[in-house]
Amino acid sequence: QQQVKQSPQSLIVQKGGIPIINCAYENTAFDYFPWYQQFPGKGPALLIAIRPDVSEKKEGRFTISFNKSAKQFSLHIMDSQPGDSATYFCAASSTNFGNEKLTFGTGTRLTIIP
Amino acid sequence: DGGITQSPKYLFRKEGQNVTLSCEQNLNHDAMYWYRQDPGQGLRLIYYSQIVNDFQKGDIAEGYSVSREKKESFPLTVTSAQKNPTAFYLCASSWTGSTYNEQFFGPGTRLTVL
């Protein structure tokens, strides 16, 4: 019940395209869903996050779509750029005090071709 | 500058040796975490601590040990009992009891067993 399943494992998109990365979870207690971006040799950094009371959140070119009934959420990158090439991780947690552990997906290596 | 520091950046160890990875934060965060990252497996939680002098095992604690004597510090010892210690180790910290569980990550330590 703690798993977060992420797909695809890798993705190659031309500049300007819209890569989409999908995640699915099982634990209905999860109520916080962040996406992290990681460049090679660096630690991950929070990109955008959503709570299940909204179905979509946009920050700049990044959008999270959330489907509570399907227990799925996805990351869309508009007008993708070569600088977006990185590994992206979805994650989930419950914000109840004492249970702040994040459960991470296995990551998606995104390459944007100029 | 506020943030998380990890040292060393690269670490080489002979089989049978214990080694300690350093993690320090000046963000005044209560919670700290250690993750292991292997290619294609995402981030796996080793240990976490939500308060000084207390810590809990994560999903892959065997062969590792931690201490939390100070709020700012959460060192990880990789013992000789860890059968496959070569990996990228990431430390993170966060607030506890907040609405959002944003974890801030350090730059990581790459451990190689020779």
C-alpha cells in the first residue's frame, strides 16, 4: 500500500513538446503529492506539489493533474526546453504528524532534444 | 547561506570497513532523513529522525546506523554488514507537523566500495 508507481522510465521529447510523466498510488491516506527534479550528481529539488482538494496546479511551464478517484497524478511540462533534461521523481505522503515520510516513484529520465 | 551540507562528496572504502557520512542543516528543521539512490530504483529511505535523540528505521535500514545528538546533525554510518554499499547517498530535512512536507535535499555523497 506504500508504493508509488511511476512511468515511463525514460522519455525523449523534441524541444517545444509536452512530456507527460504519470504516477499512481494505492494508499488512500496520502494527501500530499510533490514532484522533484534532479540533475546528474545533484540532490533532488522540489519542483511543484499538489494536495487532493484540487485537480490541477500550474507553476510556470509545469502542471500537475490529479485524479483522486483513479489515484493517479501526472506532470506536464509545457514548451519543453533542453534545460529541462533531468530525472523527475513523483512522491506521496500523509501530512498527519508523525507520518511525514515521502514515498518516491522510481524516476523518469527526461531528455529534451534541441 | 541556509541549506544542507553533506561531506565528503566522494568516498572510497575498502570492504570490511565502516564509514560515516556527514549531514548538517542550518534550516532549523526538526526532521532529517537518509536515502539511498541506485540507478532505476529511485530513492529508498534508510533512516529518519523527527526529533533529537530519536530515529526510526526506513525501508532498507539493515547494515546502516545513525545518531541524532544535535538538531543540526544526522550522521549515517555504513557498516561492514551492508552487503552492497556502493551507491549515491542523499540527506534531507523538513519541518514536522506542517501542511506541506517539503523535503530539502543535500548535494549527496557518492560511496564506492573497492
